[in-house]
Amino acid sequence: MRSISISTDVFAAIWANRGPGEETEEAILRRVLGLRNDAELIQSGLQILADQANSDDRYGVQWEEGFEIFRDYKGRHYRAKRSGGKWLLLTDNTLYTSLHKLSTAVVHGNENAWKNWKFQASDGHEAFIHSLRDISKVAQRTT
């Protein structure tokens, strides 16, 4: 399997062309391009790509496809989720290649996104995504 980068409008056009039972870009494009649709082969290849795209080895974090994060900024609520190895901002359906770029788009500047975005923990509590990182991999500033 190979990955390709596409613009947001092309991504939206692919999904607008979705047919019944098509749950992935691969399935949509196979139909559009007239290719055989071997679901098991496609799914196994897509899973490998998703696993690679959803890991942040710098901090030892493995994001699951569909993992949601949220935050409030200047009185507005924002939500984003993992989609195809990127962050999909649900406010405007724009894809961002990194957590940093997602956060920059929301605040129009730099910040430590790890300390501003939250997620719903399995016990129901809200927690900052910073808590998901392997603390031994986080650089600490000395004073």
C-alpha cells in the first residue's frame, strides 16, 4: 500500500462520490477507477497504513483511528478526530497533518497543543492529551 497527499477539496470530492457500503477512500476510488474490490486485501493494507500513520514515536503515543480531542478557545468549542493519520477539525472538516498544525489553525499562533487539547478518558473524566505521552520522552527545560 502507498499513501498519497491530497488537498481538502479533493478529499471532500472523493467522499461526496461515496456509494452504498463504501467506508474507505480506497473502496470509493476502486469503484470510480473500475478496479476489483477485494475487501479483505484492501482492509489489511489499510490497517497497516493506519497503524503507521497514527503513531507518534517521538512521545510513544498510538492514536486510534477516530480518536477525538476537544478544547475551548475564545468562547468557541472545537473538536477534532484522527482520520487517515491526520487530524480532522470537525468545525470545518479541514485535515491537518500534525497536532501542531491543527492547534495553530485554531489559535492562529504557536502554543503547546499537548497542554491545551483534551480527550474523554475511559473512566469518563476529561484529561489533557499531555497525559498520554511517555513522560521519559518529553524534553524538560531546566531553569
